[in-house]
Amino acid sequence: MAYISDMSETEVISMTANAARRVAEIATKLGKDPVLRLSVEGGGCSGFQYRFGLADSVEADDITAHSEGASLVVDPVSLDLVRGSAVDFVESLGGKSFKVTNPQAQAGCGCGSSFSV
């Protein structure tokens, strides 16, 4: 996993090599830079939901983690809800998806895209 080196350990966000490879694959197909944006929005069955998308730009106040030539960016507001999390890419019988392992989540839904704190 890659970590942000200039932040305290409680503020770290990380992306696994598996997630980084998937971001690079998607970005290559779309002709974009391999930068995955993770944001948190209100909604979902548990209160908050994760949103993923390739970033068109990186803002000055975004928090960035790097792994295997790809980047993960998170805005400061979302970081408050995902601090300490790891983003992975998983393949299972249920399908393929990015998965957030969030130590702040008190509860979550079955699909893993919604959580509460």
C-alpha cells in the first residue's frame, strides 16, 4: 500500500497495488490520467456513500496518495469521514468493485458502498 508521507498516521489514506492497477487499466482505456477520486456523499442505506471516479483535475487542497503509478485523491471534507481508510479493488462472485476499508465506519450496508459513523 502507498501512504501519504507528510501527514500524521491518523490522517492517512491508502490505495492498494491491486486498486492502483485497476485505476491504471480504466484510465488507459479512457485516455485519462490514472487518478482516482474518492468522495463521500450523504445518502445510501446507511447515511453516507462512497463515490469513485477518475479525476479530471487535482485541487490544491486535495489529499493525495500514490501507489504503482496511480494516485488516489480525496477532498478535505471527505477525508474527515475516510481518514485511516484503505481503498482496494476486489473481484468476487458478486462482481468487481473498489472497496473501502474504513476504520471510522460504525455500520455499513451489504454492498459496501454505504456506511455510517
